[in-house]
Amino acid sequence: MDYPKNLREFDRLFAHKDACLRFLETVRWGNHFQCQRCGGSEFWTLSTGLRRCQNCRFKNSVKTGTIFESSRLPLKMWFYAIWWISAQKTGVSALDLQKDVGLGSYRSAWLLLHKIRHAMTQADRLLLQGEVEFDEFFSGAQNKERLFVAVEFSGLKKIGRIRIEKCQTSGGSLEAFLNANVAKGSTLHTRKNPMELGKLGYKPGIVKPRSGQVLPRVHLVTEQLERWLKGTLHGRMEAKHMSSYLEEFVFRFNRRTAKSRGLLFQRVIENAVRIEPASYQKIVTRPS
Ligand SMILES: [Zn+2]
């Protein structure tokens, strides 16, 4: 699939007004169109860009059931915002997005940013495995947020993929986090009780300080997270959106070695057509 590799290619690829729609159709349906109502695969393309099912006559929109559904913002603006967010090395604030993409209000920029962050989240659901460092730490406004962090080993000293989530206050949350993020049978290097980990299906690792750090990988990642939170969000950090910030950070971190920013753009679009549309209400009340 042809995705833009730089801004010039972005402009060229999406110059025509229908190009964004075609791009979405390719990402979502490829050669396997399915009618949203009856599952039929034969269709006529209407002049409006909709696909009319030859079986049940239903008009299918490529935007239905995606984050683009019922948005008044033109697709090209969406694409440009996604491109712009993907192209930033460190992430963006709603204020930056409003100014640089030229959006009318702070509120619409904020909403757009959160919807795109939401699309970034679903990207990587494969569990961490092998050797993994795990710890808890405090971050966010006044360091009040208790977070879980897991960091996969890659070779002797390098860092593989990471996961960071807010720690829920209810009991059993350690188990929930590990179940959702780390494959059973992995070796966990942590300060937690090895007996407890054994019961959860993990092998206890050996924790020994290296250059002063008990868990050097976790330490490196949390340092970067702190810098990112302070630098990118310009102090506009809201506790209720902590999960959303973490999702963006983890998404970027896990793709830090990706060769092309354009590939990042494509991944976000792929997620955007796969996930449920998030309404404003859902975003502001989303459980963390
Ligand atoms: Zn149909």
C-alpha cells in the first residue's frame, strides 16, 4: 500500500478531494468489501462515494463505525492532523494542534487530539514476553498517579516494547495489569514478592543493581515519560486524561525505531477505521 513518506508526498497523494476517501477504502476494505448490513461483497460505487450493496441495496459509507463517523471536519483535515501528530517526535498539545493545523477552536482541537490518541492505543495488543522488568511509580500532577510499568528486554542492555497503565485502586489490579500486558511464563524482574509472581504464572527474575539502578530499563523509561509529560503538555495535564497521555507515550515509544513517520501515519489510520467511534461524552467520561 502506498502511504506518504514525507510532507511532499502527503500533499501529492491527497491532492485530489476524493483521495482521502479512496485511501480509507483501501485501508478498511482492501479487496474484501463487506456490506455493513448483510455482509454481501458486490457493490456499485455511487457518485457520492458511497457503496451501494447489490444484494440489499444498503448504502455503505467507509466512515461508518470509525472515528471519522459523523464528524463535520473534512477528511483531509483529519488526515493532516493525524499526519502532523505522527510527524512530531515528542507528541503535541491541543494548543499546538489548533495553531499549526488551523482549527477553529481549542475545544475542537482538543477533541480531535483525543480521538486520534484513542486510535493510537489499539495498535499493539501483543503481550510482552521473555524477560521483563516491572515496577510501580508515581507521576502526573503532584505525583499523585500510581502507575504500573513493564519493559521488555531486547538483547543484553536494550529496551524492547513497553506498557504503562494507571494503577486501579481496587485489589487484584497487579494481576489484571500483568494478565493484560505480559505473557505467562515470562521472567519478571521486579521488587515484588517472587512467591506472589509464581502464583500468577511468572518466573521471578534476579534483581541486582547495575550502575546504581535496581531496574535500569524501568528507570530509563520513566525518566523519558516524565520529560515528555512536562515538555509536551505545557502543564495542561489533567488527571482524568492521564490514561490517554500514557497511551500516546507508549504508542510513540514502541515505534521509536520505526523507519518512516509515514508508516506511523498509516498505522493510526488503520486503527482509526477499526475502532469504535469515540463520542465527546465517551472521551470525557472514559474510565481510566
Ligand atoms: Zn447488503
